[in-house]
Amino acid sequence: MVKQVEQLEQVVIRFAGDSGDGMQLTGDRFTQETASFGNDLSTLPNFPAEIRAPAGTLPGVSSFQLHFADHDILTPGDTPHVLVAMNPAALRANVSDLEPGATVIVDNHDFTSRNLKKAGYAENPLEDGSLDAFQVHAFDLTALTVGSVEAFGLSRRDAARAKNMFSLGLLSWLYGRPVESTRTYLAKRFADKPSIRDANLAAFHAGWYFGETTEGFAVSYEIKPAPMRAGSYRNISGNLALSYGLVAAGVQSGLPVFLGAYPITPASDILHELSKHKQFGVMTFQAEDEIAGIGAALGASYGGSLGVTTTSGPGIALKSETIGLAISLELPLVVVDVQRGGPSTGLPTKTEQSDLLQAMFGRNGEAPLPIVAPRSPGDCFDAALEAARIAVSYRTPVMLLSDGYLANGSEPWQLPDVDSLPLIEPGFATGPNHETETGDHRFWPYQRDPQTLARPWAIPGTAGLEHRIGGLEKADGHGNISYEPANHDLMVRTRQAKVDRVADTIPPVEVDDPDCDADLLVLGWGSTYGPIGAGCRRVRQKGLSIAQAHLRHLNPFPGNLGDVLRRYDKVIVPEMNLGQLALLLRAKYLVDVEGYNQVRGMPFAPSELEGVLTTTLKEMSS
Amino acid sequence: MTTDLTLSGLRDVPASDVSNSRKDFTSDQEVRWCPGCGDYIVLAAVQSFLPSLGLKRENIVFVSGIGCSSRFPYYLDTFGLHSIHGRAPAIATGLATSRPDLNVWVVTGDGDALSIGGNHLIHAMRRNVNITILLFNNRIYGLTKGQYSPTSEPGKITKSTPAGSVDFPFNPVSLALGAEATFVARTLDSDRAHLTEVLLAAASHRGTALVEIYQNCPIFNDGAFDVLKDKEEAAARLVRLGHGETVRIGDREWIHDAHAENPSQAFEISRLDDGSMAHVPVGIFRQVSRPTYDDQVREQIRQAKSGEAEADLAGLLAGRDSWTVED
């Protein structure tokens, strides 16, 4: 049967199943196929904190959304065009996100009265007409899978587990994806379990051929590759890019990277990743707790390593005292906070931007530190390098604020030219830096660089630099304990001035205002870059003018930010918190910025921002 | 497994070209402990003993937490880091693991090590990081002016326990043995010769060495160890441990084996003091060899660097699934 091929510009697919169904793997593989095909893409994994919540229940549903297109895109998309639901709970948890006309592919194997009840369905939705608005393809994917792998002598249970590969094969056919990378992947992943390997490959192929032969699917689709700048690309998640940025920071500074960390969602993957790169001299220390993680990292920094600690919001709370010590000792340290929903344990696997004020102010005393935030998964690489640059140049802890959406989401990333990555100069102290009145040469640990106000990094093992420092207030210059009122005032102001001077080395904030006549500015930070950008594009497609700016540096702000804010009639700041950046902007610039806030544990949908921005523009013009 | 104690904890620390004296290890800072504090005696012993290690002064680091004893690093002309409450073992772990050429010491007290920092202490010992921990035990909180500590005796009347403490104390030696420490010793501030002998063995040990030092606080817990300082009393009460030597208590006697792989005997000895100080063992309870955490971490790095995987940043970034877009 020759099937029709229809052209599409973009598709949003959501794979949903039990958390044991392998939906994340299915999504990852489909993403990899799509990336190598050359589409632009953006992904949103969404899974419960429980490893295996009770099978068939709503809390156990895990999903993976992928948006891919023949043009440049910024987000995982609004509503899925295609939902793949592996059981009743997956259908029920996701169907409300669909718009009429969407395609629903369902494994009807588990649509028994018991499982329907578990998912909260009184009636079978495949039979009661509730899905009439959608194009529903219901098959017994489980039985088809089991049938396709019969030859390999697996238990029924193991055979059925290959159903995610069956669905991957089916979707790969439907959207004309290249399958070689999945074949290679399966062959490698299950190299030591030949029967499992062969069963997965067989299920994958069976899914493809099922699409090709069944009458249920009359058409397949083609989404042409997106035009991209010439260069080499790979698909990358935020946590991976951030890990690579840290490895690169070690290479570019010539410093060994020392990561002290305690496992925590969604930051643990950085610990896993960095533990693989020992050939770069990267040391990883899985500590007994969050405090020991940062303590060991700070100890390594004291010894001349690039100390790094990675965590999420609750971990930052525990590390706060040590961050304060690092501020007082004025030693380089990169503190990575992959933000998640809070307070307390909150929403471990969901995203939020609610640690900005914790990063700014969550310590005792006047304890300023620079804050850097990536805007997209691939941008985590550059942001990590930038955090390390500031930490080393200014001898200070730097907070790197990623979030769960960036951490697990992925996008095509243009590989940087490693020869043109910035160099980071540690500039260790080598000898005395002070001459006393009597002509003696001494080493003063708190003698500062006049430009940056950074103090010397004097590592043990260097003769003549022996000195004693700690968390007690130190005298300006020689660094001995001092309780002098005027000295403390000076030291507090100097530590603040040092952080403020970071602004001398950061680029001005750029405003994207294609028509140069916008009255409304949308300002964001961190992972909202994609949704805000997509929202602005849609607003502009309606012929309206809107300006967008996005902050990489949250402390200090770029030097031109105040001027930029005052240039517009109105400034809207969308954040996944209750207005933390807005608070800082209002306090610093006395500008009446307006927040748009949601804390649902999910990124903004472009359509939502499009609506808000359009409404605001209409209000402004009337 | 046989105990191999020839691996010195100081193996990778460069030797000094010049001979140093006590004066070379004395900083220009005025010592600010209370008159009569046991810390003075320990400081003097450490300043006098350090030259005998023959190490470069700049390769010695003292890390401390918070408390009276944690001011110790300020008074030594080495590298010193006065950190935050309880965290010194964690900081020292990062330093010692990343810098095998340093001789790393932790100075801590009973509150710092056993209360707020208990977690870091036990984990440092089980990992067997190459650091030497001096635990000054005065059985009281000094710097916060006299609350009971995790080693204070039950019923102790202090500012925070006017009706008597109902906390049961730790025995630091038993705790260290339970935490898999490879070197555990106890000594007294008042016995300079014994203190120096134990410090030398502890510094030479490859792995975590825990030395509990009974130390008098003349202000808030004066005389806590007086019964061990009176000559006659001490002779009756102190049980001096020497590896391979006979230990006698009343009609019991045995040969002390500090190198025994099984810590049971050492633990039993640590329980001789039931709190009454009738029998207080001092000396080295346990001294065994076990691969250190930091040596193994560095060995994994060395193997990775000499292995097949190159430290090729461009190759790492490209991964296995990259593609090229042409002009």
C-alpha cells in the first residue's frame, strides 16, 4: 500500500505512560532521531518524584513532550498535536491538554474495568464518545509487541516491556524519522543481553511496519530539516551542557575541577556526568550531606582547585553558612542550584524560579555574591564557564541558577570552537605583596587588586605565603582578626563593591525590538527565555510591536539595565515565582515593573504569554 | 589482611631544606585563651613537635571549626583555616583529597566534633582520609560560656541544665572505633611526653588519625581531669597502652594488639572507663592500615589519565551523535 505523505511545518508529540513504561527513554530516542534529521527541537520531560508509583494510577504517569519543526523554535510547544498514551491513566492525565483535532494513539490493552477504575474512569473513554473531538487510533500495542517478540523466548512480562520500542517504531514511521541511531543504541545498551536486545529491535521494527501496513494510518508526515547556521551540532540537555561547561572551565583555567555534592533531584545528573571525566582531572566527591559537599569543595578551592558544588533549592538552604564562609574567605567557588518547586521538599521533579531571592539574600550578614543564569539547555555550557570566570577572577562564590526545565529539557546545540573559548587566569600569589615600614617584605592575604578588588589566591605549598584566615572579620590588608568598628564597615562595603565591579566585565543587556518602536518591554531571566521569545514572535506576527530582553547576570545587573527599563512605557516581567526579579528591579531602579507570575511547576506556554502580552498591548493603546 | 604501617601519612609531603625550630612555627598573633587553659600546653607541644617532622612549613595546613580550641591555627606559622562550626573535617577532606602534598590537621573540640559536626567526623573516619584530627575534650562548652557538651557527665549542672543534664555522653574513642577509624588514640594535655609521642604516631599514620586530648577548662569545668593528674591517683587510674605490651588491671592482664584487624578488643578497652575514671586507658587503641579515600580517588584519576580516553575537550563536546550543517 502506497501511503500519502503530508508536509507539516511543526509537530508537538507527547509520549505518556506509567513511570515504568520507559517513556523518558522513548522520548530521548525520538529526540535523537529528530535531532540527527536536522529539525529544530525542544523537549519537556515530566515525571513523578516517585521511582515507581503504583502502576496504572494518575500519580504514576510519566510523560515526555517533544516539539520539532522545519524552522527555529524556542519551546516544547503549547498543546500536543499527538498524544501517545500507554494506559488509561496516561490518557486521563493528558487528554485535557489536547485541542480538538489532535491525534491520540492509545494502547487499549489495559482498558479493563479494573484499570479504568484505577485511573478514575467510570466509563471506558474509548467507547463513551468522550474522545470524539480527536482522531483516535486505539490498538492493543501490548499484544502486538508480545506477538512480535515471540521468537526470543522471553517471559510475557519482559516481552510486554518492549512496547515502548513498538510505539517508538510506529511514531518513527509516522514522521519519517531516521532509525539508525536507535538501532545502534539498542544494540549497545543491551549488548550483554542478546535476547532483550533482539526483542527490542524486533518490537521497534514491528512498530514501524505496523504503521506502514495498517489501514489505521492513511498518511505519514514529513517535517523538513530546519535551516540552521553552518556548523556542527548535537542534541544536549541542560545538565549535560552545564557539566561540560564545568569541564571546559577546568581546561580553560588549567585548574583541576573538584565537585563536592550530595545527590538531589534534579541536580544529580551533573554529579553522575562529572564522575565520568576523570581523564580531565575532574574529582568528584559524593559527600555525607549537602554541607560536606560544599565544605569539601571550598577546601579544594583553598588548595587551588576550581571548587564546585551542585544542588537544588533545599541543598542551598543547607549550604548557606558555608557560602557565607566562602564570601568571607574570598575564595573561588561555583555553586550550582538547579531550581525546583518549593518551599521545603516541594516539587522535586518540577521546575520553578523561586530561589532567586535565596541566592541573593539567603545568608546571615551582608553577604553578596554574583548570580548567573542560563536561558536554554545549550546555554548552560556558556553560563557555567561564565560563573567559573567570575568566581576565579573575583575570588568569590558564584551562584549559577539553572532549573528543572533546563536541566532535563534538550535542544540542538551548535558545538563551540574550543580554541576560541575564553581563558580563565587563576593568577596564584607567588610571593610577598607588602613592604612594611621597616622594609620587611610580607604576604598580606587581604591586599586587593585595585581594579577588581579581588584578594590574592595564596595556596598552601607556596613558601612565604603562610597565613591564617577564617570566618571571623579580618583586618583590611594583613587579614588578621579585627573587631574594629571602622574596619568592619570598610570590609562589608569592600566585599559589596567587589561584587558590584563584576558589572565592569559583563556585556550590556541587549533589547530585541525589531521595529524599534515598542512601548512594552518583556524582561525575563533563566529558562523563561524560550516561552517569552515564542510569545513575542506571535505577538509580532499580529503586527504588534514588543521588545524583549533577557538577563544572564542577576547580580550585579548589567550597567545599562536602568536606562533600558526607563525607556519603555511599561515593563512586564514573567517569572515562575511570585515576582522575585520584579522585586529586585523595583528596589534598585524605582521602576514600576509589572510581574506576570505562575508557579505550577511547569514552564510558561507560549500561547499563555502571547495572550497576556496581547491583552497588555491592547490596554496600553486604549 | 596484614597491617602495613610502613605507608607514612607524610609520604607525599615535601621535606624542608632547613631545620625549623619551635619559633619558626609560632605566629605573630597574641594567644587569647584564658589563663590556665589546657590549650596552651597542647599548643606548646605542637609547636615544639612539628619541627621534628622535617616538613616544609608551607605544606602544613591546620583546619579548625568553631570553639576555643578552633582558634589554634591562628597561633601557628603554617597555613591555617578557621572555618565554621563542625565542618572542619569536610573542608579538610576536600583539601587533603585534592592536595596529597599537604600535611593536613583538623583541630576541634568536643562540641565542634561530636555535636554540631558529628556527621562529618564519623564520615571522615570511615572514609579514612589522610588527615590528623586533634579532638580537645574538656567536656564543656567554653566559648559559649559554659553549657554542657556531648561528653559532659550525666547530671551535670550548667547554665543550660540547672536541674542537671539528662543527656547521655559519647565516649569519643568508642565512637571513633565504631566509625571504622584506622587510628584512635587518647592522651592528656598535662603529659607532654605522652602527648608528643601520640602526635608523632598520629601524624605518621596514613589515613584518618583521631587523637582525643583530655584538656582542662579552668573557667567552666575546672579540674575535670584532676584525678588523672595527681601522681598517685594517676598511677592507679591510668591504663597506659603500648602495642605488644602487657596491660594489667587488677588480676586481669592481656597483651595489647593495636594492629588487630578486628576492633573488638580495642572497643572493649575503650569501655574500661565507665565514666567514673577508675580505669582510663590512654595511648594508641588502634592503628591499622586500610587504603585511604584520597589515595584511591587520585589513583582512579591517574588510571583515567593514563588510559585510552583522551582529555579531548572538542571530542567530549561533540559526543557520538553530532551532525554537520553545511553552508
